[in-house]
Amino acid sequence: MNDLAGLEEKIEVKFKNAEILKQALVHRSYLNENPDFELPHNERLEFLGDAVLELVVSDFLYKKYSNPEGELTNWRAALVNAKMLAEIAEELELNEHILLSRGEAKDLGRARQYILANAMEALIGAIYLDQGLENTAAFIEKNIISKLPEILKNGAWRDAKSKFQEEAQERVGCTPNYEVMEEWGPDHAKHFKVGVFLGNDLIAEGDGLSKQEAQQQAAENALKKKDWNGN
């Protein structure tokens, strides 16, 4: 792990307890190779950070925009999805600081994207524990919510999941519901199969390296199956 002081400078947060920051960067796979490491992996911090991120983004959108709930939900999804969080993690150079197993360190594909996204959520959880909600919200606004104007300008929020929700609400007055049908693989490299439902009816399934990716795939398949192209 590189100098954490350099990371603190990059993210513009000075931790009171540097151990919390360090823990946010410990991937489960690292502990498999280093079982005597002094800190646990970052998944509990990821769990916390995910909730804090959603709260802060939801609060911001609610207060700043009077758009319908459906649009705000789609905008939020575009801000907090794995692809966006991974890109922001790259900008903040988290990749240089995450502790990984030798095998995971060699994987530069989709799995790395989710490791980065999860580390970003864990970092948010760590900032929240160390700095409180107000400072965490400031960090999220500067590094994540600041992407919103670009998202709105290029229509990036209209992903498959957003499109399917819009079409379902307009055509049949129903909001899609997503359920995990199956998951497999080790904890640090899980695969998910997700089904998308309208009411009690299973419309389509999708799979991916995260629940979000599987949901997007399911939505794409549902749009094709229903022939709802939005036109």
C-alpha cells in the first residue's frame, strides 16, 4: 500500500483515524493470502458507504430538483452505478492503494471495475465514520454529484433499466421489480442471475458480476422480449 497521506491529499480528507481509511482499501482476496493482516476486509464499510451515498444523493436531488420520482430515481442510478463509481475511483487513484491478492491484482477486466466501485463505497463509509455526515456529503457532492450536469446533458441516465421502467409505467402502469434468482462463486468474485418482474410475472433474466450489472442485462432482455424500444 502506498503512502496514505498522499491519498488523503488526493481526496482532500484528513482522517482522524488512519486505520479506518486503510481498512477501506483491504479487499477480501488479500486476506486469503495474508490471514494475519491486522485489519478486516472492507465489505462492512462498503455496506455502510452504499447506504450513505444513496442517502446523500437522494437528499441532494430531492432538494434541488422538482422532477418526478421516476426521473430522480434514474438520475441517482446513473450517479451511483458501478461504472461511474469505478471511473471516479480511478480519478482519485484508489487503484494504487487497494490491497489485493496476486491473482486479483492481475485482473484488469470487469472484475477490477467492481473492486474499484466497492472500494469507493467503502471509502465513503470510512469518511462517514471518521468525519461525520456533513463532511461526507461534501466529499460526495464534489466527486460524484458533480457528474450530474454531464449525465443530464448526454442522456447517460437513460440506461436499459431506466428505459424499461419508463416503458412499464407508461404502458402497463407498473414499476419493475428485480430479484436475485441465483448467485455463485467466491465472495470476492460473485456472479448473479437477476429476474425482472412486472407484478408477479417474470419477464426476463440477466446475469453479471454484480447485482447492478445483472439488473441492466435483465432490463435489456425485457425490452427486447416486450419489443418496447421506446418509440
